[in-house]
Amino acid sequence: MNWSVIFPLLLFLVLIFFIGFWANRHVKSADSFLQEYFLGGRQLGGFVLAMTMIATYGSASSFIGGPGVAYTKGLGWVLLSMAQLATGYFVLMVLGKKFAIMARKYKAITLIDFLKERYKSHAVVILSAVSIIVFLFSAMAAQWVGGARLIESLTGLSYTSALFIFAVAVLVYVIIGGFRAVALTDAVQGVIMFIGTLVLLIAVIIAGGGIPAIMADLVAENPDFVSPFGAERDLTPQYVSSFWILVGVGVVGLPQITVRAMSYRDSKSMHKAIIIGTGVIGFIMLGMHLIGVFARSVLPGIEVGDQVMPMLTLEVLPPLLAGLVLAAPMAAIMSTVDSLLILVSSAVVKDIYLNYIKPDASEKQVKTASFWVTTIIGVSVVLFALSPPDLLIWLNLFSFGGLQSVFIWPVIFGLYWTLGNKYGALASMIFGMGSYILFDRLYPNALGMHTVVLPILISLCAYVLASLFTQRASEN
């Protein structure tokens, strides 16, 4: 083992554990366990809000999978990835104040709480909870795989041993600290992600002899590496533009992101988060995907895309600095998986257990259920991750598309269209989820667009038509 590389990572884990144990004091002393454990008491400031959104969104696919794909496709994938620049802006501007006001009015702790109060439908609640559990389970699996592969490449341990170490590291601070631990560790991890991206980008450019020399190497290998259409010319304009829906506008429909829009302290915090979040996410996404492309000049011949980032870091940086930089993808992975874990746990405890199984549960019973559910879900995902896919970015993007096709219109129309009703929400969810799975299995990238586009349009039509039709039927 290269202890010069591993030592900074161990320091990073110690810091994360410390934050988790500190946050546990708030969980123990909170007036409302549910408000504190699943929302951090709605006390996020602007900087923490921006960083927790960035860290939750910037995941294993951003720091490991994304650069791996950029390595194989070239600058066209960098162009495509920049659709993510507007992520934080869209979420906080579309949801923003209205969502936070409505969430406080309904005393909503989860996204499903909001949907329950808005639509007054048990079917909407159950379908929403099932969607979150199913799709976020696969998203979490992608993060466990990413963390395990990173530790595996650094230490030489087996994949299974690396997976166990990563799982224990995440589960401990999430289980004891709840949402506040997640948000505060996200803030630390977001800063590490930014610094790590900057350092590695500079190091790769220097190692490649400067940007002109790197570009010359890419053109010499394949001129299409520097074209907007990708090395295999498969990044068509309609695919690239439609990808903007998946990783740009459609992020409004991701429960793990929308819950952030109900957890901030005040409107000043929200405005500050928009500015910080847009700038930082733009730099990280541009930097990491450029690193993936430039790596082709520095380290040609890497066959497994997910190995590009760790192998490149160890190649171009001295060991101690490499350890600090590799804390960035570790931070990205941990910050995403902790948010998904707390979200799935809240769906089970708050939206199913308290609504339908034991509505009169005591505070002690809720605490016990929350800790055990979080643990069981985490362990289950670890078992699922024992047989990983080749490129984890596709597993992550599959879950993204599924959640967006289910939630985007019930959330947006639930806020802004008074005629929207439970029938529209149910139709949108059912047709959105069903069409997404069918298109993904039978006809991916239909009409040259990303798979998520048509299901989102179908779910839009389903929401509007079902709401209008049932509205007229009730009037008659």
C-alpha cells in the first residue's frame, strides 16, 4: 500500500466522522427528531446550501464515470457535460421560495409530505415512495461501486474488501448524524471537490506539455476527439441538446435535490446559494471532464473508463498531493450516497411507516425505526453492489431519468397550477415511469434523443389531460 497517498484520505475520513458525531448532539437535543434528522432543522445557510446541492449532485459519475466517458469520446462529451451548469440555478429558481413556503405551510419534512398534502392521495404517496426506493437504490449502488473501485485502485485491496471499508465509513456518520451531518459533511466535501479539480487540471496540463501539445496528440490519434460530435461521431445535435433535459432542467424532478430547496434558512441564503452553486458546479464539471480528455495524451491505452481518474492522479502528482486530490472523488461519492441514503430512509420511515404502519409511534420508536431502516438499506445496497457494472455512470443516469419522469410535473404543477389534481399526478407518475422503463429496455435514444425526453413529454401530457378531464367530469 502507498501510505503517502492513503494518509490524507484517512485524515479526511476522521474529519467526516468528527462532523457526524458533532451533528449527533443536535439529533439528541432537537425538539423534533424528524425535523432535525431528515431536514437539519431547516437551518441551512447560503454557503452550506450551495455546497450540499453541489456535493449531492456531483457524484461518482461526475468524478469517475464522467471523466472515463470523456476519455473515450473526447471534447464532445465535455460540451455535453456543461448542460449541468444550470443545475442549481434551475432548482432554486423554479422551486425556490414558493416550495419552501409551501413546505413550511404543510409542515412537510420530505418531498412526499408535500405531494401528500398537495394532492390528498394515498396512491400518490405510495407510488412516490416506491419510485424513490427503486430508482435511488440503483443510484446508491453506483456510488458504492465508485467508492469501492477508488479504494481498490489506491490500496490494492480486493473489490469486496474495499466495498466493505467504504460502506462502513459512510454508514456510521449518516446513521448517527442524520441530515445535519450530511449537509455539513457535504460542505466540507464540496470545497475538497473544487480544490481537487483545480489541482489535478493544472497538473494534467503540465504533464501533457501544455494545452497545444495535448490537442496535437488528440488530433494525431483521431481528429474527432476535438470535434463536438465525439470520437465515434455519435454525439448528434439532438442527443446533446436532449441531454440538457436529463442533467439540466430535469434535475428539478430529483427528490434528493428538491429536498434541499425546503431546508434553507431564508431567501438571502437561497440567493447566495444560486450564485455560489452555479459557479462551483460549472467549474467542477468543466474541469473534471477536460481532465478526462487530456488524460488520453498523458496516459493512452486505459481500457476501463472508471480507472482513468485514480490512475491519472497517481501518475501526475506526488503521493501526498495525490492523496489530497483523490479525497475529491471520495468526497463526491460519499456526499451523494449519504444524501440518497437519508432520502430513502425518510421515504420508508416518514412516508410509509408513520403514514400507514404506525401513525401513533412514539419519538423513541421513530428514532429506533430511523436508525434501523437506514442501516438495513445501506447494507442491502452493499450486497447489491457486490456485482458491479462496467461503467457506473450509466447506472446513475438510469436512476436520474426514472426519478425525473416520475416527479418533475407533479412537483412543478403542484406548485404553480391550481387545476392540477391527484388524478393528473397519478397519471403523470404511472405513464412517466412506465414509458421510461419501456423506452430504456426496448427503444433507447428514440429519435436520436436521450431516453428520458419522450417519457417526460408523455408524463406532461398525462398530467395535463388527466387533470383537465377529471376537472370537467366533476363539474358536470
